[in-house]
Amino acid sequence: MLANRPVSAEETIETLLEEAWLEELTAAHRIIDPRPPRYAPWPDDLDPRLIDALRSRGVEALWT
């Protein structure tokens, strides 16, 4: 499963689904339709250092 090249999420999932030993550990596998993210403000009690670290990596808001 380790690759020397970037792989897509789809390729990773396909590889995992082919692993027999994972079959007994898999409760469900569903494909859901994509939808736009919903954003939320940073919680007031979140450590500002964490917010700064996330922002420095391009995360400007929380999402679900």
C-alpha cells in the first residue's frame, strides 16, 4: 500500500477494500454524494496557539 507517488483518496480506498484482513474489521462501506462544507467559528476556549498553528497551515475556519 505504500507508494512513492501521491495517490488519490479513491485509489487508497480501493486498495484498502482489496485487503482481505480488513474485511472482518469493516462494518460498512458507503459512498455518499459530495456537498459543500459548513464552516463554524473558532470556539472561544480554543487555545490561540492551536488557532495560529492551523492558520499557518492554511486552515482559516473549522468545517464539518
